[in-house]
Amino acid sequence: MVVDLKATNSCHIITQVVDILSSALDPPPGDHRVSISNIVCDPLTLDRASSIGDPRTPPCGRSHTAVMTKRVFVDHAETMRMDCSGRTIVVTGGSSGIGRSIALTAAERGANVVVADLEQSPREGGTPTTEAVRDTGSESEFVNADVTDLEDLRRAAEVASELDGTFDAWVNNAGYGATDELTKTDAENWERSIETNLTGVYHGCLTAVESMLANGGGSIVNIASGAGVIGFLNSASYSAAKGGVIALTQQVAVDYAADGIRVNAVSPGFTDTEMLRQDTHDGTESYAEKKTPMRRTGTPEEVADTVVFLVSDSASFITGENVRVDGGYTVQ
């Protein structure tokens, strides 16, 4: 549900107006996203989308008349049919970053989750994903798995089947981010990037399809990247691998659509994770905030919401798509 409200008031009390509007709406229980956009002050025009606690006010400090449009997005599980109760989902690379958020978002929707990763501890610190999933009331198991080893992923599929008799969804999220321009890309970096980011997805798709053919279908989501859609600076091996993920997604989707298996890709833009902070070139974060039309990096939760939508019944007629979650970066 989207509700547009307009209010006229002085800039210095915009936050109070937003609070009043939020209380007045009284949306149903569920997840709520609130953003402020089109804050217009004469003579200063500010186009801004921000969290509810961070509205922008005129730097002059004077009280101007402002027109504020407040959009409230109510994401309600029952309304959107994004309930994952009774489903089991395998998430590769699910210990940290985007994968961790996917696992937790799915669990909050009622799914059981198998985390397949090389490390159980999150790169960002904190409780292991499996424990956090169990805290939601869902079941979860960790499988030490290297996506470049097909047998490791087949073992993860077996663990998932033991949880609930079968599994309904598989998310190929594990990735390797170190990359550079072509003349600085050595054979070791090329091979590791292709093996992890592309061959790992091939292994995951193969494992998932093998099981889903026997169980009447399911949903696969491959985490690609905006780097696979357009050329990213200093990203030869990474862009090549992620472009391959998008092509593989479309091909597998066509081959197995009649078998009840849906296959989609999600291409995040610059996302606030340890991979962005630690595995990329100096200055990447500031570059991302400057060059992304929405003037910020994405959050893992925003990517996770898209993935859970794609594995849910809400996306029952969607397959072969590449959904870009990048703040407009790849459409410039």
C-alpha cells in the first residue's frame, strides 16, 4: 500500500509533522518503510529520500514554507503473500552480509534456513546466522561448504532435505569481490573470481535443479551484480563472472520452467557490507554515494527483501528476470 500525504509547515518542524502523519496512518502490523521525498523550500529546492529520522533542513536556518510529500510503504506479509512458513531455503554465503540478511528475512517470514558457508562467524561480528535464525523460531543448520566443490553443495542439499523432507528454494549468494582492471588482473585472481562467482553458481543451480526435479519444483535466486549489467571500473574478473551469472540464470530458467522451477537473478548495486568496505579499492564507498542517483549505498536488507519476494508465491509467474537493486546506478 502506498499513501501520499502533503503537509505545509515550517522547515524546522518537518520532523514533528512526519511523526504526526505516521501516528495518524496506523498501518497494519508488519514491516513498514518510511521515506521523505520532494521537500521543497523557496528559494531552496531539496530532493531528498531519507529515513524518517534524517530529514534535511535549509542550511540558512530560516523558516521557509515547505511542501512535503510523505510516502508510506506498508509491506504486510499476509497482504503480499510473502509468507514463507513451511519452506526450507538454502543460502550459500549466508554467514555474512547480504546472505545473512537473506537468511534472517526468510526466517522472519517463517522459513527454515540452511546456511552453507566457509565460516560460521559473520564478518561483521555478532551472533552466527544459524543462531539468529533459531531466535526467530525457525529451524536452521550450518554446513561448512565451498561453492567451488559440487559435493559440498550436494551435502548442503541433503541437510536441507533432512530438515523438512525437501527444500523449496536455493539462493546462490556466495561471492568473491577482489578485482581490478584487465592489465592488473593476474591468472590467480581471474580463476578465483570465475570459480567462486560463476562456477559456484553453476554448482548451486545444478544441485538445486537435481533435487527440485524430483520434488515437483522450487525457486532459485542467483545473486549477480550491477557489474554484470554494465562495465564497472577496475572489475574485469568480477564483471565477467557476474555477467555470466545473469546469462546462466536466463538459460536455466528457460530449460526448467515447465518443470515448475523458477530461476531469477538479483543484481545489487553498491551495498553496505564488509565486502564493500574491505574487498574493494580505496574510495569505493564515497564513489558509490556520489555516483548512485539515490546518493547512498544500499542496505543488505533491501536486497534480501527482493530475494524473499522472488522465492515467494508473490512471484509465481516471474522467471528468467534480473532484478536490479542499485538505486538507479545501472540506468544512468
